Amino acid sequence: MIRIKGGRVIDPANGIDKVGDVYIKGGKIISAADAKGVKATVIDAKGKLVVPGLVDMHVHLREPGQEYKETIATGCDAAAAGGFTSIVCMPNTDPVLDNAATIEYIYKQGKAANGVSVYPMGAISKGLQGDELAEIGDMVEAGAVAITDDGKGVAKTEVMRSALEYAKNFDVTLCAHCEDVGLAAGGSMHEGEMSTRLGMAGIPALAESVQVARDIQICEYVDSRYHVQHISTKEAVALVRQAKKRGFKVSCEAAPHHFTLTDSELATYDSHFKMNPPLRSDSHVKAVIKGLKDGTIEVIATDHAPHSELEKKVEFDQALNGITGLETSVPLSLELVRNGVLEMPDLIAKMTINPSRILGLDAGTLSVGKVADVTIIDPDLEWVYSRDEVRSRSYNSPWLDKELKGRAVVTIAKGKVINQI
């Protein structure tokens, strides 16, 4: 048995926020009464947060096909280091996760990793081409927890309508990368004052919001669940807010880089700041923060996107989009609490029970009888995210060699300690 002693226990799913103990036996959370008299290994959590194992609903693991960037095993190691016990991987692999066999492969490889639970999303369209629906029913039966063409916006309205109808029929959420390819074509950063100053082609905020607006109308028409991935613009946040007020089944997520960084970071042409959606201007970042504060944005997801150094150390407009995020999400997200944007239970909910509920995962809670996925966080620990610390196979992070505050110091998955500092 494990006794996690004296920490601030926060379990938003059960409305718990108090100093106390958490008990684990046989891979499950047990009650204090059931733990009485049983010899235990004690983990001292005084001054720390004891929360459900963190859940990230937007991760790129690159396997199969691009294992030089990341494997399921190394991605799970990075997740454990960041405090995540459940991660959801995107289908833009090679081959694409667009059939039952590839979904089954992810589960097989995930079980061989370190104990972190790996859940795949299936593709909306075959080959992510946006033309023909993938075998959605077969993928759901094989264990796909949602569908998405992440990395590409679904351009054809009729395909998106059919996808939302199929998602409804199979009781899964459609998660959308919202980007009008025509409007975004040729751009490598946010279109605005900074792109003009730097002489780089921009991606307008409109490229995101026009697809969000279209999809919400389709969602209303077919009455299906719809989730906006990595939301980044004030217009898109406003559209989701309005849709929620009208009672639609709409949700959204924000990545830490979209509420901590602006496009001003690109002044040095550093490709570690290149991502899609791009870093936006200050007004958009403030709107994302407001959306997190008022509950419009109910999930924080990393969009962990590892790339090799050769794919980043090129001219800015040629560099691939994306940064790693699993290992830095906790300290960056804690800034929302330090800055008075969120209360700690609200932050923990956005990283545990909220994504679990959207995807129907049995995770994100410390309820008695549930699988013992637990994360212990030291919110005041100062540390440097150096190359020696990196557990991902890739190093494409703008926070590399930067000092951060707050860290997951113990990660427990299925009752076993899989990372401890």
C-alpha cells in the first residue's frame, strides 16, 4: 500500500480541496477506513498538491512512421515526467490512424510502455485528405476515443457535415483543427503588425474563425458534439462562448504557448516559436486567457509536437510547425493561478476531469475504487528545463534552458510510481 501523506488534495470531480492523505492499494484508490492497520510506503506530500493524474487530450507521438522524432515509449516517458498519466494521440502518423488496425497498434504499443494510458484518436478522413470519410465505426469499435484530422482543417463542408453525423451515431466527439487552407496558404506566422515588420507572410486570425463559425452551424444542425482544438483567436473564442450560451454541445482547448507567448517572440526568427496555429498578437492572447477564466475554454492541452533538430534548424518559413509540451505544461499553466486568472481547483479541472468527460475517459479523479493515477506537484519548485532533463526524443522547445517554476515531482500510474524527483 502507498500512503500519500499531508498534501493539498484537489479532486475537482468530487469537489475536494483539503489537506489530507490519499491511499493506494492493488492499483486502486482506497478509503482511509480500508487503509487502517495496513503497512504502507509513505510519500510525504506536505506543501505540495496531490491531484488526479493529469490528462492531455492532444499529443503527437509520431509512431508509426516517424520514430526518429518520438516513439510511444519516449512520449510516455515525457508524459510521466510532466505529470501526465493519460494521453490522447493524434492520427497524423505514417500510416495515418484511419482504420481499425492502426488504432489497435497504438493500444498494443501503449501497453508496452511505462504505465501511462495511451488513447488514440482516429482520422476524420482517409489519409487526412479531407475527401472521403475514414472507417469511423470500425475505429471506434477498435478503441478510438474521438475523431480528428488534426494538422489539417476539413475544407469540404459536406465532409464535415457527414463526419459530425457519424460522430453522433457512434457517440464520440469530433475534434477539429480549424484552419481555412486557402486563407492560411503560404503563411508562417500570425498576420499582423509583427509579420509586416519582419517581412514574412502571415496567417490571418480569420483562417481559424471562419471554420469555427461554419462548424458550429453544422453542429447546431446535426446536434453533435464538437471540440475546437488549440484555439488561438479572439473571434473563435467569442464564437464558442456564444455557442455555449445557446446550449450547443461545443467545447474547446488552449495550449500553454497560446496563453503565455505572443508573436513578438518571432523577432529573432527563432523557429522554436513556429507553430500552427501560430503565436498570435497580444489582443488574441488576452482573449484566450479571458476564455480560460470564464470557462469558455475548459481544457488545457499541450499539442506536444516533437521534431528533429534538422527539421527546425532551417530558414524560418521552411521549418516544421510545432513544439514539445508535455514536460513544461505544469509550470506554464501554474502561471494562470499565480496571475489570478484561475483558482487552483479550476486549473486542475482543466487538466484532469474536463478532458476526461469530453472524451468519455475513465480518468481524472481520485474517487475511491478508481484506478490509482495520481500526480504530486510542487508549485514552488524552481528548475531549469535543460537538455539533461528532456525525456522526449526531441528538443524543440522555446523553454529549453529556461528557468521554470512548478513541477510534477511524483507521477503514479495504475498504482505504480513511474516518475519521481
